Amino acid sequence: MSKSLIFAHRGANREAAENTRTAFDKALAYPIDGIETDIQLSRDGVAVLWHDRFLDKLGCPAKHIDDFDYAQLQKIDFAAHFSPKAKSESLMTLREFLEAYSQRCRLLLEVKNRDWEARSRHEEKMRLTLDMVAEGDGEGVMVSSFNLDSLIYAHQYAPGFPLVYNIEPGHDPSDVQRILIGQSFLHGVCLSIGSLDQGTVKLLRDQGKHISVYTCNTDEEIDRALGFGVDILISDIPQHALQRRG
């Protein structure tokens, strides 16, 4: 249990707007091990931090991040949806994030490659992410995605970089086995806590794969992940997960 690392999911997102500098700083007020965040591209190709498919929270229903240039996105208050009392915060870029936090904790960067985007756009996002990480020493940074083709491309572009495949909820060990066949380059997988079971853990450990789990918020979920000895436990309430870990 003590070996499981606790990662803040988009920062301390119960205390500040997710994926903002305030959320990350509040998360690091606790002795967390790392931060998980999300990467998308503005229309003009700037890598930024945003999770959702749409911008409904920000008063732009049915609009995507890539419907706007970065200069336009900078004019939007990305904290207003969290609380009317929250201080105004602009969209954070991946470069700003890496410069501020890559030397302070471990990082898990999820590249959000969407089904409406062209494959070339997926590849551009991966290249930008890997290149920016490489500008530092890259130590303690992993890249993940739900898009397996994107990870295959990333492996071809930067062989040896630790890549993690995010698996949708509802998969069992046989599904995980099929995913791993032919994809030995994968550093590991990131599973829904509901999909975590002894068979899947044994399969991954037998193949020497890293195990991350999302998103553990209840005592039962946190204790389950810790009990299986996962490598990374991702939580919206990392301070509570730290207490459970002891």
C-alpha cells in the first residue's frame, strides 16, 4: 500500500477550478506524489490544458477548444464556472505547466485526441507534447491517451518514452490481454477503479506493466486501489487518499 503514488486529478479540483494554476498549487500544498492533467490544442496549434469535449461550463455550448485561437481563449475566464468568488484565471498552456511543475512532482499528461479531429491533428498533439517534455529532462513524466493509434505513433516518434494506455470502464482481463498483444512498447495502462480486479492485476504484473487507476474518491475505491498495490492512484481528493495511505 505504501508504494502507491497519489496523483491529484487535474489538481485539487474540489478546491479550485480544475487544470488551473490555483488548483495545481493547492494540490501541492499536500504531500502528493504527482499531478494528472489533460492536453488539447487550440485552433492555431497551441497545446493547452482542458479536459471536457465542450466549453459549456464557460458559456460556449457545443463549442470545442479547437474552435478558438489561443488569443481568443486567453480572454475567457476559466475559473468562473467553479465559483463566482474565484479569482479570474486564463487558460494554462502545456509549456507554462511544465515550466512551473515538472521539477516539483511527477506528471501524467493525458493527450485528448478526439474522434472529430483529423489524424494529422492527433499526431501534431503528440509531437508537441513529447517535444516539450524532452526540452526538460523528462524525468518523472508519462504520457497517456485513450487513443491507441496515437500511442503507437508516439512510440514511433519517441521510442522508449513511457506511454500509458487509458482503458475505458468495463474491461476484463481478456480485453486487457488483447490490448497488450502486439503493443509491448506500452509502459502500462490506466484503468477505471471499477475494472480493477485480481485477474487484471496479475496479468499486468506478470508482463511487468505499470498500473494506474482512475478516479478513486470514496474510501472503498481508495482502499481497493491501495490494497492491490497500484503504482498510481488518481483522485479528486488527493489529501484524503494520502490519509488513507497513511
